[in-house]
Amino acid sequence: MSKLKPEEWAAQVVKQKEIDKYLINGKSFIDEETINKKLASNQNPDKQFIRDIIKKSLSITRLDPDETAALLNVKDEDLWEELYEAAGEVKRKVYDNRIVFFAPLYCSNLCVNSCLYCGFRKENPDEKRRILNMEKIKKETECVIGEGHKRMIVVYGEHPLSDADYMADSIRAVYSVKKKAKHGYGNIRRVNINAAPMSIVDLSKLHKVGIGTYQVFQETYNRKLYEKIHPAGPKSNYLWRLYSLHRAMDAGIDDIAIGALFGLYDWRFEVMGLLYHTIDLERQFGIGPHTISFPRVTPAIGSELSTQSKYLVNDADFKKLVTVLRLSVPYTGLIVTVREKPGIKREVIKVGCTQTDASTKIGIGAYSEKANPKDDDTQQFTLGDTRRLDEVIKEFADMGMIASFCTAGYRCGRTGDKIMGLLKECVEGKFCKLNAALTFREYLNDYASEETRVVGEKVLLKEIEKIKTMPFYQEHNIVQKFNQYYERISNGERDLYL
């Protein structure tokens, strides 16, 4: 933990050399003039051109900027229906009909930045500041495990008290927790983090303690606006943030996650920014982002921008932007969060989302402490879906979808370029289907309500029947081993995976 004062610590965070090494002739991969020209030159696209783009996406090939810009310019609602259908087909082809669940854990709301849309910004007098110690993090983790979760994303404000050393300790603390369940025990098997940009040295510390995916959202790819709404703190440096995930790759973290905060600027521009970000990561490292996120601005106490931005995205456009992202980068996971209300979550999951959180609490210490009605007014942003995991799982089971808590690929070495190749070949989803069934069996035995268990059993048995008849599993002699693992888990063993 740094001994520097916050302002001294903030002044030394940015390392210019760790920006310059990734620039192309001194310029970044975001050329706003080029993006605007692409959007302008691809207006009123021909229907056949759009249908040809759909065919390309269905071949699990990334779209180029002109193709993506054309999709963003579609006006014909009947054509959008074709795009929605194609996006759902792409998702099923790569990821099958499962949805991966996780829970966030907010460890600190101390922050040295001044982001105008965020309740955590340092100037906000209404925010009650806290940082969790390791024992408190363990208590919070026990509560999250008690819901049935196996994956967690840990979130931190940018501050010397929550620096890379604190993060490394917190990751160890989360991994150390085991909580008794109905059968055996539950634990967090994959810890991802959402944290501020760091140096390669600090990122290497996180890699060594077993970080999963490292997630940093650019917020907006419009540089002038970015600098306006991030007036102070290390986050005010656009390029430091833009290349945060490049540094993570150089630090050995091979699963990284990008995103934009929709509602700060034009949503079509931001989708193009996410695509160019993907392209540059693929160009420099051979692999793109493990996931893409697209949270929308929701109200935050003390933030006028969070309610009055002229770029706030409505539900219809939100569904469209998710659809375009699914078609544009067909092999990458898409995350929809509980910022969204249940109705729109269902819609965007149909058109391509692969992960979501549930039972989410974003207050510091909120999982293990008695709820205070005032806490809702001091959170970083407003939640749209506060339902428990069990209720959400039942809803998706009613939709014919299987809940997955799989973390097998990461522990089998299917990460980085390996998992990306398997996703492009539509192979990884087949392993994930098996492990989703095994982890869903665990959940139904250990945590599900009776109502959810009954509905879940039906969809699970249907999945198992499909597994038994799919040629891929028969050709690779996998069915017998799956059946053995399924039986062992049904009898009380835990954490078996393929």
C-alpha cells in the first residue's frame, strides 16, 4: 500500500513510455475523422449488402469498419428483424444456449479522479468513503458464494490505499474462501477485476496472483469529450486509458475486456470505437478482447451529467447496438449488467449477450451488512435489476436457457489465443456446454429453490439428451467421461470439469 499522499500518488501514475510504445507514427488507433467518414459514407445501405454482411458474420468472421458502419445505418425495421435473428444465431453457434453468471464485489470507493458522471468522484460530498480490509472481503465473498456464484469481478476506486498490492491481497483473500453448501462446499473459482489503468509492473503483480480477466472501459472514444468529462486525476489522460489493455497483454494477462459507457456520446460512434479497439489488439497481439461490455449511463447522486446527457440511449437503440456488436465481433463474449431492467435484459440476451451478473450489490460492504435504505442514494450508479440469482436463473430456464458457472477453460489453459481460436472454430462452446451442465447440476443441488430446481431440471435434462446425440462428443469419446462426472457431481462431488 503506497505511503504517498493521494495527490502525490496520482501525479506519478501515468508512465508516458508505456503509452508511446504502442502508438503508430505517434498516433493512436482511434481516428475520429475516419470513424465519422465511415458512418457518413455508409448511410442508406443496400439490403443485399446487409444480407451479405450477415452471411460473413455467420461464418464467424469479424466485420470490417465499413461493414459495421453499414449495419449501424440500417433504418428499415424489417431488416433489423433479420439482424436480430442473425445475431441470435451467431450467439448460439459460438456459445450455445447458455448464459454465464457472475457477481461484482466493490472493495473501495476511494478515488482520486473527477469523472462527472460517477458517484465515486473525489469531489462528491454525498459519497460515504470506505475501503474493505481482507477479513471484510472474505465475509463479503462468503455471502456471494452463498447465493451460488463461482465467478466474481472485483471492483476498486483509483487511490493509493487500493493500489496493485492491495488488489493482489484482495484477490488472494477471495480465492481463500470456502463456504459449506448442502453438498460439499462452494468457492469462487475465477476472480476478474475492474480497475484503473496500471503500469506493466503493477499488472504483473495481478497476473502472478491468478487474476482472470482484466476489465477497463474507455467510457467514450471521443477524445475531446473524454477530456471534458474527466477533468482531473490519472483518468484524465485519454491515451493512458486507451492503452491500458495493451499493457495488460504485455504483463502476461491474456484475457482482457473492453467497454464503453453508452449515453456519454453518440452510440454509433462508440460501437465503431469498440471495433477499432478490437482490431488494434488483434493487430498487435493476435487476439482481441475476451469480452465487450456496453453499460448505459444511469443516475448517480451528485451527477447532473448522469441524468441530463443529450446522448442517453433508449431501449430500442440499445438492442440495436448490442446486435451490431454481436455481428461485428461474433466470437467475443458480450456482457449485459444489472444496470439494465429485466425486460431489456431478456431482449439483448436473445440477440447475443453471453454473460450477466445477478444478486448484485454495489455498496461497499453491502453483501454482509444489514441493508440501509439510504445506501441506494450513495452508490456509484443506479441498478435496474436487483433480483436474486435464483429468480433470474428460473427466468432464463423458462426461456430454455441453461445457467453456467463454468470456469474450466481458464484452469485447462484455454485462454488468450487458445480460447479465441476455439471460439472462432465454434469448438469452445461445445466444451462450455458440458461444463455448464455440470456446474448447473451443482447449483440445482446446492442452492436452488424448489421452484427453480423443478424448472432447471427440465432444461438440464434436455441439454444432456442433446449432448448424448451430438456427433462432436461421440467422435471425441467425451460422452462417457461426461456421464461419469455428472454422476459423481450428483452424488456430492464438486468442481469436476472437462
